[in-house]
Amino acid sequence: MRYGSGLSSAREGTQSAMAQAERINPRILKWARETAGLTVEEAAEKLGLNDSARATAIQKLQAFEDGTTTLSRTMLERAASVYRRPLIAFYMSDPPARGDRGEDFRATRSASDRDNATLDALLRDVRARQQMVREVLDETEEAQLRPFVGSARIEDGPKTVAGAIRIALGVSEEQQRRSGNTGALFSILRSAAERVGIYVLLLGDVGSHHSDIGEDVFRGFALADDVAPFVVINDNDAAAARSFTLMHELVHIWIGKSGVSGPLRDVPNNVIERFCNDTASEFLLPSDAIPDFSTLLRAPLNEVTGAIQDLGSAWKVSEPAVAYRFVQNGWINSAVASQLFAIYVDRWRQQKQREKVNRQPDDKGPSYYRMGRFRLGARLLSVVRRALQDDTLTHTRAARILGVGPASVSHLLQEERLAGR
């Protein structure tokens, strides 16, 4: 009797699970994968699917996505984890519209659907982490309004806004010129931004180099929150470009406009984006402190490139940033600017290719934790550490904020703490 009852319960459980699986629109599975920025091959591997005599791992995933095979509850939960979606999202009747990027300030939208999907996954991930940081600040009673968020207007003009940012950051023109190199200048500016309450992260993927997002897809984005403002810089871009990107995104914070920005070479028609570029340019290359280069308007290209290189070296900014300043001031025309940006892009791509070719198998580079600490920034690590010490944050939530596994949290924070002594 009990045996028959067990069979009946098992049958009912199986039917219930099948019914639950049948309510899942297979299109949701494909949408979740694509918006996570994963190919079928990558997703199949992350989901732990294996080849068998009947089907390959890829064919198995394709069968899930076209509805010929239903997912088990275990596989569905795994998909929710891999695709970074709540389980309930898989029971929607249809895929929703594209996730909110804030305002898309990119001048051109030529990125592929996959690149944009990966970008959306990154934005969604960072927004979730930013909201958790704000919650932690509330829980630890560290939350305070940042009065500079949304304090400026475009009508104030680039020079006025650049001056306000300079006062808030406490970075002088002399510090910029004496910073040593572009990396040192970025470190100064990043530390100053973090001191006033801005979280500055360097991220260009969604957890794996297989999901790298090129600098031609996005340069950076800003979340102009009045308690926990975030700036994200694409670390796949040239290191020399980071100072300009940071200052550009800080202008977004100051005018209270969240959004994603494109490459500097795409001189924008968008009023907000142009203002952010102009203000960043005014901060890094102050109009009152740089010489007049108007004679370059009729000069040969080699003379223009030489002047740009010299000024960039003096102020520790990238050559594309100087070229933009020259365009802004009318010292070179748009045709010459296009030539220059093409040269800089080609040079950067060749450099990346050389680095890839010359990389030795045993060249490990910086440690995983050292690199992770650099990408996350001192301010974010400090908030997480204090919250863990106060028992207001679990390791699981800390891992989610930091974008690592729970087992890595202590190592990441420990190494940062040792390095800070």
C-alpha cells in the first residue's frame, strides 16, 4: 500500500515538474543567454552540459531553446545563476524590452547585437551591485547625500563646471603636470574621486575574458546616484585614456545624468555628451594654462602630431584627448581630426596585438587578487570590509558586490589590507 502510494506521489511530482517546465517559454531561455552576452558554446560549457552519444552539449542547449526538450528544475536554477537572472524571470510569457542603460550617449550605435547584449549584462550587474552598496550604507548608518550630484547645469559652461569639480576633488593644475605619467595622473584623480564618495571601477567584461567588451562598444558609464554614485571605466581601453574617461563620467555625475558613453573619436552631436567631453577637456587641459596652437590650422600633419605629443606629455593626458582639445579650440579641422583618430586607433590595435603575440605562457602578470583590487577600487573594498566586520553584510552578499565567489572575498580583502600598510 505504501509502495503504491509512493509511486503515485512520484508520478504526481513528475507531472508537477513537467507542468512547471511547460510554462516556460523557450524564447526566454534564448533571451536570457543572449542578454548575458554568451554564445551557445560558452553557455553550454557554463551550464555543465556534456556531449553524449545522442547529442552534443551545444545540441542539448539548442533543444532547450527551441522547446523540443524541457529543463529540469536543477538545470533551470543553474541557468538562472549562469545568466544572472532571478528564477521568476524564466516564467515570463515573453522576453521583456531591452534593459535600461540610462541614456545611451554613444554617437554611433554600430556595435553588434551580441556586444550590446554583453554591455546590457554588465550594466545590469553593476546597477545591482550599486544598489546593494547603497543598502549597506543605509544599514551601517554611513549613508550621506553627496551634494555635488546633479549640482551643475550645462548652462553653467565647461569652465565653471570644471572649476567646481577641481575644487571638490582638491586636485591642482600643478599636481596634474607633476604627476609623472598618465597612469600616475589617473591614480591621483581616482583617489580624489573616491575620497568625495564616488566609486570608480574598471570593468570591461561580465566575469570572464571571453565576454570582453571592446572600447569601440563603450568607453564608460556613470550612475548619478545621490548616495552611492558609480563610475565604470572600460579597462579594455588604453590605460592612457582612463583619466579623460574618468573626468567625462564625473561630469555626468555633476550634471546628474546617468548613461553610457562611446569612444572619444566619435565626436558627438548629443548636447550632453559634447558638454561632458568639453568639460573633461577643460579640466585636463585648462584653457588658461595651455599655449595657443592656432597656427596648426595650416600646418602639415607631422607638425600637428608633434605638437599634440608634446602637450600630452606635458599634461600627462592621451594624444586623442589633446586632439579633441585642438578640434574644440578650432586649431585643427574635422578632416585632420579624423585622420589623427584613425592613426591612434590603428596604433592602439597594433599594440594590443603585439602584446598578445609576445605574451609568454609563463607570464602570469599581476596576481588575481591584486588585479581584482585595482579594478574594484579602494573605496568599494573599504565599505565591504567594514560591513563584514560589523556583521551587517554576509560573505554571500559581499561576493555579489565585489563580483567574485564567496571563497575569494577574504583573500581579496586581506591582500588589499596588507598592501595598504
